[in-house]
Amino acid sequence: MDTQGEAAESHAPAPMPRPRAADQAMHVLIAGRFEWLSRFPIARWAPIPLRLIVGYGFMEHGFAKLARGPDAFPAILQALGVPAPHLMGWLTILVEIVGGLFVLLGALIPLASIPMAAVLLVAMITVHLPYGFSSIKLQAVTAAGAQFGPPGFETNLLYLACLAALVLGGSGPFAVGGLLAKRRKIARSSSDAEPSAGCRGAGGPDGATARWTQGPTGGA
């Protein structure tokens, strides 16, 4: 019997070591940091860097096209076989500048993202698609500086992903659209809180006077 008990004790799992004081302090510190992060909703600030890079990037490309002259970009579209190159060129510049401004300010992003995505898709199919995925192709470094190959469609996909994230997740804090929505909500709640003129007439002194003058049968 004793030998059987000793064998059972030998096969029993060893007790887990108790955590030391330093480990307990580390666990408390990590738990406190996670609790602080849960109190501070940091995720709501995620759309701001997306708005900054997409808005500024689109506006920069639009102003760069204007800086090269009014006929430079339509000539490129004409060489690519785009119909109505002058009209499409100015529409593209308008979309890049105005759409980029809307994204930067956080106003009408779901509406502005439609023509902006169209510009990105057209540029990706007509220009960047034959050159593969990567947009950075370092070929050589000479005395004149770094030499790069034709850019692929990587940057177009990044812009499209950022626009999709802003449309699905919202424009975040400090957005013009959010401020206007809050003002409309406050104005709607204040208008709902005020009683209507008919309610004031029926329940106020005028309504009581009307009931007394009409009498029980409704006559004068």
C-alpha cells in the first residue's frame, strides 16, 4: 500500500510555482496601462492621418498639374487616347483639388470619394497597370541622384484603401461633417422640446377662456 501511494505521488504533477513579487508588479502595471487605453478611445483618432495624407496628396497632384500649364495634362490624356482630353483634364484637376479639400476637412467624404476613386481607377488602368505593383523601383544611383523606374499601381491601391476606410469608418474628430451633424441634432432636439402653438392654445389660458366662453354645448 505504501509503495502504491509513493508511486501515485511520484506521477502527480508538480505544483506550479507561485509568482514572485516582481511578476505581480509587472502584471499590475500592464493591467493599469490597458485600463488607461480603454478609458481613452484612441481608435477614434485613426481617420485623421488618413484624411491628412489623402487630402493633401490629392490637392498636391491637382496643383502640380496646374503648375505645368493648362495644356500639359490634357496633352498627356490625348496621348493616352482619352476622349475629350481637355474636358477630362480639367475635371480631373477639379476632382483632385476640391475632393482633396473635402477629405482634408472631413466634409462629404462618401460623396467626394466616388469621383476620387474613379480618377484613381482610370490612372491605374491606363498608366500604372503595365508596370506591375511596386511604385518604388530603384534602378541606379548616379551623380545626378537616384534613378527610378516607372511606378506601378501600389500608390493607387493605397489611396483607394484609405478612401474605403474613411467611408466605412467615418471621418473622425475635427471633421466639418461631424460638426454640422451635431448642430443639426441640437437644433432638432431644441425644436422638439418646444411645445407647438396648438398645444399652447389648448392647454394655456387662451384655451381655458375659449372653453368657458363656449359653454358646455359648444355655443356662445
